Amino acid sequence: MKSKITWLIVGLFVISLFTMIVGCEQPVADPDPNDVDEPDNDVAPPPDDRPVEFLSIVTGGTGGVYFPYGGGMSTVINRHIPYLRATAEVTGASVENTRMITEKSAELALIMNDVAYMAYNGEGEQFGGDPQPIRAVFSMYPHHFHMVVLDDTDVYDVEDIRGKTASVGAPGSGTEFKTNLVLDSLGISYDEFEVFRLPFAETGDDLRDGRIDIGFWDVAAPTSSVMEITATRDIRLISFTDEQIETITSQYPFYSRFEMAPGTYPGQDEPVVNPSVWNTVICHVDYPEEYVYDITKAIFENIDHLIAIHAFANFTTPENAVEHSVIPLHPGSIRYLEEVGIDIPDHLIPPEMQ
């Protein structure tokens, strides 16, 4: 009898052990961040009376501010606009983003104002002389033009780029677009130095490891890919002279003088003067007015979420949407801005509203 009881206990133990093993081996799926119907994703419940529509926000590289800013926009949209589900995408940034909007392969894009101005007016070889069908949704914040070198490099002025190696930004990026305009305005040709076209993170890696002498970034400061260099190397940021700034801004009025405050980066004890440019969220001229109105309203009324991601979102205000836009606003944006008491100047009213 004792033997039977013993075997019974052993059998129950084996069964229990097998159950535990099987249970442990069952795959537990991680939550899918793209599964927008899951309540844990903190999104607005879909409406009962209309289908949910998806929109793509095209941003920039992971080492800049565009991508986290666009990610913050997508979170706000998903939380506050029940019929829209947004996703932020990594791209080559401004020029590529503008093309994606004109081709309708994205709905919202983050771009620099120099690209916006030249695209809207069909200027520059990047757009083949054809005005692009884009409209401004709102202005975001100003960019610092970073010209970064290691502290032991014999580069102290933008003119010293001749004969050096430099990353001018990723192909299709706003940084590369601006670097080309800035250097050209100062009489510096790409033929006078060895050109690399690298994304932000790779520019930082190659500068840190000595594969290039100079890296250019046109981003809000501080930016992560420059900060990462300072973890292991001492850097210097090249300041532009007042004469150089005057030369640049007189040729390209969408640029302006801007000072990067001391202490923005470790070891940067002096202000750094550079040609600044504002950034804009754009959409296609045909994007529905209702959508743009709801997006603009959601962003401005929940701007604290973006400020928590990057302090430069403090510049994202209804007033700046008008003051710093260089192309006409979308009717949906105008509708919201007028509701909150903003006067829209004539040059920002699009042709379809005149």
C-alpha cells in the first residue's frame, strides 16, 4: 500500500513538473507598439461611425531631433484624434521628405524652411524648377548650424575646410541642402575638400574616430549624436564671423544670425554664432482641411508632451506658426489659428483661399 502511495505522489509530481515546463516554454508575445487597438497603448478609441485612417510622419535620422519630435507628434495624434493613427518614420530628412509629400507617400513631413521656400517656389536643382504642391501646417523651432571638429584639429574657421574631409549630411537631408548653400555663398566649393554624405550618427562616429575632420549638423541643440562624441573626445564648434553671417543672410533671407549659448555642449565655454533656419511641418495641398485642423489643434493644445521630449518645442506656438512660416499655410491650420485669435498675413493665405 505504501508503495502505491509513493508512486502516486511521484506521478503527481511528474505531471506537475511537466505542466510547469510546458507553461514556461509557451512564448509570451511582447506588446506590438503598432497594434493601435490595444488599450495599453494609450490611444483614443476608434470612432463607431467612420473608419480609422493611417498617416505617416516622415522625420529624419535617429541622431537628430526630427525623429523624437515626430514620434511625439504621433503620440499626441493617436491619443487625441480617434479617426487617425500616426507613425513616425526615419528618413533622410528635408529634401527626401518634401518629395514624399509631393508623391503622397507620406501625409506629414518635418522639413527646414530653406527647403520649404525653395520647394514651394520651384527653385534649386533638387526640385527641377517645378513648384511643389506643399502647405505649412505649423512652425516648429530654429536649428543651429553645427560645424564640429575635434579639439586637436587645425580648423578654426569655415574657410579652413579646404583640403580637409567633411561630412556634409545625409543625401536628401536638410543638413546637406543647407551646407551646400552656406558654403557656396561663402565661395567654397565641394571640389575644395573631400565630401562624405553621412547620417548624423555615422557623422559622429567617423568624426570621433578620426575618419573625417569636420562634421556638419543642422539641428536643434544639444543633439544626441554630437553629445555622444563628447563622452570620449573633446570637440570645438566653429563660430561664423559677423561678416560671414551677413554674406549668407543677404543671399538667403530665410537664414538668420543665431547664437548657441555657452555650455550647450561640454567644453563649449563661449557662444557660437551660426546661420539659423526654422523648421516647419508640411503636408500636401490636397490633404483634407478637417484632418489638418484637428492635427494642428491637438499639437498646440498638448504641446507639453513635445516639450518633455525636447525643450526646443517651447518654440512651437501659434504665434511662431505665422511669424516664421516662409510658405502659405494650409486652410486647416488657418482655421485653427484664427480661432485662437491669430491674424494671418496675406502672404501666408494659400491661392485656394483667395
